[in-house]
Amino acid sequence: METEPDLTKIHQHLRKKNTMRIICPSCGNDSDFFEVADGAILTTRYIQNSDGSFSQDGDESQILGEIRFFCAECNEDLTAYHQRFVEMLF
């Protein structure tokens, strides 16, 4: 079992599909992914309404540790794809 993704295998898989979509080399998933951030600080601001309920006013996050990227179908570690994912966030 490989502990680090084989970048050559990943690049060949992308070329084979003739696309720049991220595709999980383990299960073929090309639509559902998630990130896991270590050491994150989340700050959420709220406003209390006149009826006593609360509404979110904004949020901020600060990541202090590593960010990993995973396939949401098979949980394969796809951190080798993370830079491509970040480049394609709009």
C-alpha cells in the first residue's frame, strides 16, 4: 500500500481523461471532495434580534496547520491534487 500518492500516476490519469478535472485514481469520482484543516480557529459573529433569536453576521477562519484534500466517495487522500483544487476555486 502506498503512503504517498504517485504523482506520475495522477498526471497520467489526468492526461488519459484529456481534462483538467480532478479525478480520484482509486474510485473514479470526479465531483465530490472535502478538505480537512488541522489547527483551525473559527470565529463566527452573531447579532441578537429583538425577539431574542440570533442571526449570523459573518465568520472568519484562520488555519494554523496542514490542509489535506480527500475524495468524498472513497476517502482516498488526494492532497497531491490540493494545489489544483485551490487554483480552480472561484
